[in-house]
Amino acid sequence: MGTGGLTVYRECTPVVDANYRSDNDRSPAEVIVEAVAEAAETDPIELPPLYEFIDADALDALFDRHDGAEETEALLSFNVDTWNVFIRRDGRIRVCDATRPTDPEPVFDSSPA
């Protein structure tokens, strides 16, 4: 992720990786809900509403493009029940199972999605 090196560590087992792309017809929230549903092995409509866990404005702001900000490193994380959700500015999404602890490791490696 750039030369500055933002490194955030996780202590949970990754179970689903997804990718949000601004050029598709799904919102970041829709991609995240689908990833959490896949991790939970359930239908997305069976999950509690995402707004109970994260401010949608914060989520949108992560992906909102500002002049000169494309290279800015940013990572947002939050929990949905026992799932830890990590979202990187470049669209990478990782859902980890908090009930399966691991030794600390970087959430994402340095390569792009």
C-alpha cells in the first residue's frame, strides 16, 4: 500500500475476501453485506441491518474520490456480531472470524487487490 506503510494487524482468521469497485452497480455496503453473509453462510437478508454496526457516511467517505487523494492510505474496520470486517481504500474487503483467533498478522499484504 504505498511507501508510507500503514499496517494494521488482525488476530482473527480470514474467511472471505471481496472487492468493491466503484465502476459496478453495487454500493460498498451491498458488497460488505454479501461478504459477511458468505462468511456466516446465510442469506444477506438474515443479517441485522448494517447501520447497526457502521455509519454509512463513514463507509461512503472511504471510497469517495477527492482530488489528489487517490494515493491516500485508509482502512476502516468494524464488527458485525462475531465477524471482523476490514475495508481498504482500494476496495479490498476482508471478513475474519473473531471466534477463531490467530497470532497477529497484517490484515492485508502490501499488494493491491
